[in-house]
Amino acid sequence: MSTKRTVSQSPPRPRPTAQRKKSAASPALPPLVRDIFARTRTAAFRRYLRELLLELCRIDTTPNPKVAQMQAAEAACFRILERELGGLAFADARLERRPINPGIQAHPNYSLLHFTKTPRRPQGLSPEATYANRSNLLYFVPGGGGGAGGGQSVALNAHIDVVAPYFPPRVQDDTVYGRGACDDKGPLVGIVAALKVLSEVLARAGRRLNRNVLAMLVVEEETGGNGSLSLAVDRELRKFYDSILVAECTDLKIHPANRGAVWYRAVLNAPPGVSAFEMFAFVNEELEKEGAALRAESRHPLFPQRPVQTCHGMIGPFGEHPSRICGEVSFAIRFDRAPDRPTELLVEDCLEAGLAGYLGLYGDKTRVTDPATGKPMVARHYDWRRESDGFRVDVHGATGHMGAIRERDGAITKMAHLVRSLVFSRAKLEARAQGRVAFELARPAHGEGLPPGAALVLEGGQGFIPTHGITEVMERLRQAAQRGAGNYLRRIGRFERGEDVVTVAYEKLHNVAFDGDPDSRSVRHAVAAAKLGGFWRDEPILGWTVSCDARLFATEYPELEVLTFGPGQLAFAHSDEEQIRLEDLRAAVEFLAIFILRQTGTLA
């Protein structure tokens, strides 16, 4: 797919409330749109959105090696959605739980089932076992085929799964907080509510949609996209739609393109006498440098902001998810004997020097206000305290989606800077302490530490845009990790090669980047819907700065018009303050209802 015009970075978009009220009062609005607004701009409708979202967010749909628990949680969500969709007034509409096809394991976009692995089951489960009795939920609304408006049949896609750790929902003022609030149960509620409103409006007008509408409510987006992949390769299902909108937390912006992402898993098998933890600090450095190089090379008209993020989500027992920024990690500084005060001061100087290097590259987030809390993004960069034979250093960051890494704060990379500074000053530290010093990953405050003799495992993600192929990105990351290990080995006088001690695999998410036409018919209809909804600003159409299931449909069907749109802000996705404003959710409902009318040629 190719782009057809040059675009540039858009300015910040004001919130839609005031402009939307003005639109609602306009006498030029089509009757169907006036009826939509009459239904969506009431206190009762706001309560409907809130209660449905809370009901879905109360169900924990995080990945689970006990797939029976995943199936039960998915089924509970589907029962709620079937209750809401089953009573709508569309003629001949039907619901279907379509099983996940285990045959997708042969597809190049298939994601390995890493979440099914356990210590007792290190190979995980087979696709047949994982997907037994599991499905996606489909809602078919056949078009009437009449009218002079023409149009395209359209699919709407959203996912019900969420990332760990789960936390239950709550409401404060106009905002719903909770895991899945914006990623992706809020956008999913937007689809359901838009269909509800449309069914009422069309029934009142004695009308029906000119073309088909298909709602795809899917599983396993967060683990790689196998739920949507099962639908994307379904050629019979493809006959029912001619375009697709994937609902994600895009802050009410319209995107015909997505950046790509790949998750790495680097295993550091240090030879005897070599510290895998110290090696990690140099591996991290080279991965960060390679990410910066990829970003520098990434010139593309749909991605002027160059959303090429490097995120390190997990190290040993710390972290929850490769693409969730790690917010807390700890390491220990060990001496042969209890350090004296001059040694303590030297350690402090080394930590501060390492921190200064980090802040010079990534900024000081203690001076940035977190919009979710009104407090500093990070209260302190690290705490440290004396232990019997040294010190424990607790490094703090700010969690969130990897797409927001520049706005948040990665604790793993910060720790790598501190550790490298200590390694650089090892000789002086040992001279001061009159004995050896070692640096090692500490045990988490809650949970088990790294078992003795175990290899150190790092996991994270690398974003990229259509200027780079996924195979190239994977190879460059592999070389960077091994180059970092080699740098450390040479520093300590060893002769092993980096490729002998570091293996890099890509067993999890591997999303290609894609670019669509920013002037397609779907984009034009979406812009028109945003204008009627009152939140459009005359701004360029850009690619989304993260990746989602949209790329599965775009790569499977290059001719298909694929959009990503939805309520909620990416900065809150995957974070400990995940949230969505009900006003934004309502704006998305109005947009989706109008977009469907225009896309299907029903709003002549």
C-alpha cells in the first residue's frame, strides 16, 4: 500500500465538548444525525456507557497459562456483549461465536503461545489445546442493498483482552479508571453503543443499512493478535466486508497506517567468572543505540514524529510485559566486607554520575507532571540503603505502553546507566574498599529472585515504521545485543564473542508496519464523521504511533481500506493509571454511528 500525499506533524487537538454542542444545534444536520445526537447527549446514555464499561472491566481478561480461566473470562465478556447486541432492532442480524482456527499456526503472522508456558510445562500448549472451546464473537448486520448512496460494507474490530497486572475499575468524576478502560474495552463499548444507537435511529426512520456491518470482538490482541488473525485469514468471512476500522485508544484521531513492533527475548548465558548482570548493562546500551539509529533512518510522510520506540519491559523477575514500560527494578552492590563511609560516598558519586548520563538522554521526569495524578511523573529516581555487605538500590520509573516511552520513564534503562557507571569505577571502588565489589540483580520486594545459576533473560520491544522491514529490525537488534555483550567481555579481558553468550529470539509479538492511503474513501468518510461530531480540526492525517491488529488485515488484503480510531489516550494504556473519559467515549460513539452511515452509503 502506498501513500499519496505528504503530511506533517499535527498540533495538539482541543477537547471536543464545546464544538460538539454547537454542531448539535445546527439546523443543517441530516435527520439521522440529529436523532443520533438526541440519544447520545443525555445523562441516561452516559450512564449506559459507564455501566457497560464497568461491567466489562470487572472481568479479568489478562493472559493466563491456565487457558480454561482465559476461556471462562472471555465467555463472561461475550455473554454481556451478546445480551447487549442480541436485543438490537437490525433486521436479520445474528450473533456467532466463531472458533479460533488452530491452523493459523502455519501463517507467518502467527504469534507463538508464550503465555501458556509454565515451569512444569516449559514448551507451553499446542494451538489445538490452547484454542479448544475458545472463540471470537461476531455480530452480522446484513445490508439492505437499496438506496442510491452506494457505499462499502464495513467491519469494526476491538479486543477484549488486557495486559497484566489487572486492577478493578472505579469511577471518578467523568473518568473510568481500570485495566482495559482505554485498551481496549472502552473502544469496544464504543462499537456496541454505536450499533445500539443506529438500530434505534434506523428503526424509528423505517430504514436499514445499505451495506453490511460486521462487529469483530476478538481475543488475544495483546499477546500478538491470533484472535484477529483467525478472522483475517477467513476467506468466507472476508466476503461480508469491504473495509475495516480497528478500534483502539487513538485519542479520537483517524489513522490509515500503523507503526510496526517486534518483541525480543535476549538470554544472557555468561561464562564462568563473568557477571550476566553487568553484561546486561552493556547489552542495554547497544540496544538503545540501535533503536536510536533506526529512528534516525525513519523518514516517512505518514510518520513525521518518527515513532520508533525502544522499550525494555522485563529483566529476570522484574516487569510484567515486554511492551509495558518497567517501573520498578532493584540491584545490589556487594563488598567483601561492610563498606566504610568514604566507600559509601564514592558509591553515591558513581550512582549520581550514571543518573546524570541517563537524564541527559531521556530527560528528568521528576520535573514533569503526570497528567493522571497531578504529581511528578517520578517522585525519585532511586532509593538506596545499606545492607550488611553493601547496598541495595531501588530504581524507579513510570509504567505505561511502550508507545509512550518518551513521555514515561524506563527503570531498566535507567538502572543500566547506574550499573555501567559503577563498572567503570570498579578499580577505584575496590581500592577504597580494599576488597572485591560485585553488582547483581536483587530480589523483588514481592516474589522470587533469580535462581542461582540461571541465565539472565531480558524482554522488550522495538517499534519501527514502513521504512524498515521486520526481518532487518530483528537482525539489527540481535547484532546489537551481541555487540553489547562483546563490549563488556573485552572490557574485563575475556576473549569470548558476544554471539557465544547471547541468544536473541522473537517468539512473541512480531507486527509489521503498514501505510495506507490518507485520502481513501474511508478516510474521507471518517473526516466527515469527525466534522459532524464536532471534534475535527483541520489537521494532517498521520499513521498511528503504535501497532495493533489493523496490520493483520492490511497485510492479508493489500487492497482493503484499513483505519484505526477510538477514544482514550495511549499515554494511559498499559499504565497503572489506565483510564478513559466518558465524554471522549461518547464522542467516539457518535463518530462510529455517523461513519457507519456514511461508509455504507446510508447517509445520502
